Amino acid sequence: MKGLSPNKEMKNKLIASGIVFLVFVVDVNTSLGIAVAVLYILALFWLVRVKENLLYILSVFAIICTLLTIFVVWLNYPSPSEKAYINRGISILLIWMSAVLLYRFSSYREAKDEQIHFTQFTIEKSTDMILWITIDGRFIHANEAACKTMGYSLEEFLELTVPDTDPIHTFDSYKQAWLQIKTNGARLVEREFIHKSGKRIPVEIKSNYVNYSGTEYNCAFFRDITNRKRLEKEKKENQEKLLKAHLNLVEINKAYSRFVPHDFLNLLGYDNILDLKLGDSAQAKMSILFADIRDYSSLSEQMTPQENFEFINAYLGRIGPVIKENGGFINQYYGDGVMALFVENHENALKAAVQIQQVICKYNIKRRKVNRTTIEIGIGIHLGELMLGVIGDYERNDSGVISNAVNMASRFEGLTKLFGTSTIFSEQLKEDIPNITPYNTRHLGKFQVKGSTKPVNIFQTFEGTGNEKIYREASTLQLFATGLKYYYDLQFKKAKSCFEKVLIHNPSDMAADYYVHQSKEHLAANSEADWQGVEVMITK
């Protein structure tokens, strides 16, 4: 506040000095003057806390009465010289006190008026819209910002009600809102305010309960939040774009995972394919499974290119889920063949092989019904250490697996054609499986496959190939094992006899037929002394 101006202060001082000057030229009845002054001072101190206007009127009235009293006494009761001076002194003191109090009150009143004026000025010039609203929803005042923003003049505003400007409110709903404002003291909401042109402007409304001189009002501060809403909209749109971009990235990762399995990324220590770089690699002990369709070339010749494409996808669509369900993942597709890896439970590779054979049996039933050629697949499995990682050049990368174990598994799949078996696996895998009995296995011998210098014992499983075939081959297990023992003991004649008996019971046993042929070869070559007890394969 600025306080009183110099002109106003000078005016009050002149009034007080004039009153004192009058005292010097009049004679006063001291007792009456004292009585009036004392009553005036007491009334002043009491009234200053009650009614300012009444106090002002009484103060002026008391001074006038005091002056009149002094004037009357001076005319009618002239005093001796000494008494007159004493009376004048007392009167000067009392009148001076009254004048000072009047001056102080006048200064206080003007300061308060200035404060009220400043408050009104602040409300009028505020950039926020300020509206005073009655409990029945009528506008009784609007500041300049409200008039300017909403397009109404003050006179037009005073003719409006809340339902005229707020599309949500009715008189009844405003009464409910008013009760909340009165109960809580304030209320903050967002609404749309109807501009004079009919345009809706988003506003934030802070309603405040005010009780002024016994009358209740809603003093509401309105803030135009058009820019904020625009920014919020832009922010929401940007968030939606970011979310869409994120979802697109997720979909891209999913799409990439169809080419590079997520399990492959995990083995390399990554979650995102974008993190992969040329040369990333990891070493691990895994079961490697190769699966391939037998005599696919002849089968494909019976179909058009489109039919070939549809057939391969139908076939792979059946065996892929089986591999995944057993904890493996397909690392690569080779036309009609696949290479799958099993990281943790290596027995799952053999389980998956059995289930794949069962799935193919069911698939063949469906193919027979539509007069289509049935298919057979061979599966080779080996357990060993391998390196997997990103191979290629700086322009073209691929996921690759490099290891002799991979070559071994591939060669075992090739041996299934030689022995007419569905699945062949290595001794290394057999030793890793706690209980091999449920798989109905048979030892096929010791082989050194092409590309390897170390021989390995291989086994077949009858599971998944159909009950009748299992029974036929299982019934000759002991006889086959005896023949194999004679064979590796270099007793080729006895071995040949055992394998021939196996063929009598099961003429389709190609493993027994292979050993009959090999026994004859050894007998003809008289190779008992030279043979090392290993079947060396020179073809794939």
C-alpha cells in the first residue's frame, strides 16, 4: 500500500492546527470541556472497534459540540486572567488530543479505502477470469479478463446464469455443486465455458466459498486452459505414437524371431536382435536334432511348385510346435529338413523325436484319406559341445552353429536311410538319459561317419513308429544283440547266422540285412585280422 498522499496529510494537519488556534481566542468553562472531551475519547476508543462510519460521525460531532461549548462559556462567563490561562491550557490539551485521534482515524480510514481500491484494481486487472456468483447461479460481477476472454460486456454478464455458460450444469446440478463448495470450502474442476460466439473454451475453475456480511457467494477463478489442453492432446498423441512405435518394434522383434530364434539371442546374452553384431558367439553343450523327409525329391516331382511350398509349410507346421513344447528351438531350416537345438534337458531331444514320429503317423492317416503319398522322416540326434553365433560379412549376417557334433547329428540322420530306422542317436546322448528303457532302444553298432575321425556307438528307438512295427522289431532284440556281439568278436559266420534268423522274423529289418551283407563281405575278404571293429562310412 502507498499510504496517504502528501496533500491529504497536509489537509489533516491544517484542520488540527486550526482547531488549536480557535482555543487561543476563546475562553472555556473547564469542567464542561473536560467532561465532553473525556466522553468523546472514551467513545472513540470503543467505537473504533465497532462501526467505522458511526465513529467518524460521532468524532466530528464531539469536536463541534466542544467548540460550541467553549464559545458559549467564553461569552457568558468571563474569567479572571489566571483562570483563563489555565482553562485555555486544559482546553488546548483536550482539543489537541481529540484532533490527533481524529487525524489518526482519518488516516486509517483513507489507508483502508486505498487497500480496498487496490484489491478491486487487482481483481479487475488479473489475467485470470474472476466471477462472483450467487447461490442460485447468477453472475453479479465479472472482471475485465472474464469479459474479454468470453466476449461479453459486464452488463451482458450480469444478465447470465451458470447454465447459460456451462453446458453441463442445470440449476439443480449447480445447487449440488454449491453444496460441495460450501462443505469443502473450495472446489477445483475442469469445464467448457460457452463463449458469446458459441465456441466452447476449456477452463479450469477454482470455486471458493465466501460469506460477506452474512451473504454467501461463490468467488470463482476461471483459467483458460486451451493451450494446456492442446499440449495435453499433443502429449497424448506423441505417447500414442511412441506406443505404436514400441508395438511396431515388438512386432519387428517377433518377425525377426521367426528368422533368428529368441532362444538363440538368449544364448548370446541378448534380448533384442538389434544388439547382435557380427562375431558374437557362445559355446555350450547341447543336443542337436536333424530331421529330414525320406526321398523328398521323388515326392516333390509329383507336385507343382505351389503344392511343394504348401506341403513343406504343412509339414514344418506340425513338427515345429513339438520341438518348442519340449524345450528346443529350430535354429535352421534346410528345405525339407530342420536342425533343432536343446540346451538344458538333453533327453527332451529324444522325447521330441518320438513325438514327431507320432505326429507324422497321424499326418499320414490324413494323407491316405485324400489319396496322397505318405511320408517318412529320419531323425539323427547327437550330444556335444558346439559354438553358435553370428556369421557372415558386414552386409549380410546369419545365425550359425559350428561344431563336429553338428556334423555327427547330420550323419546319423543319413544313417536312418541305411538302416531303415526312424530315429538314431549317439551313445553320448544315451549316457545322459537316466532311464533309457521306455524308449525301446537297440544298439546298431560302432560307426565312424564321414567327416569324423572318432567312432561312436549309435542306437535306434522303436517308439513313435507304430505298435506293430515295435512288436516285430522288439521280438528280435536279443537275437540281433547276439549277432552284433559275434560280429564285433570277428565271428562273422555266427553273426551272419543270427542276422539271417532276424530277417526270417522281420524281413523288413534293414539293419539286420546290412550286417548280413557286411558279414559276407568280411568272410569273403578274410578280414578277421585286419578289421578294426569300426564301420567306416565313406558316404553321407
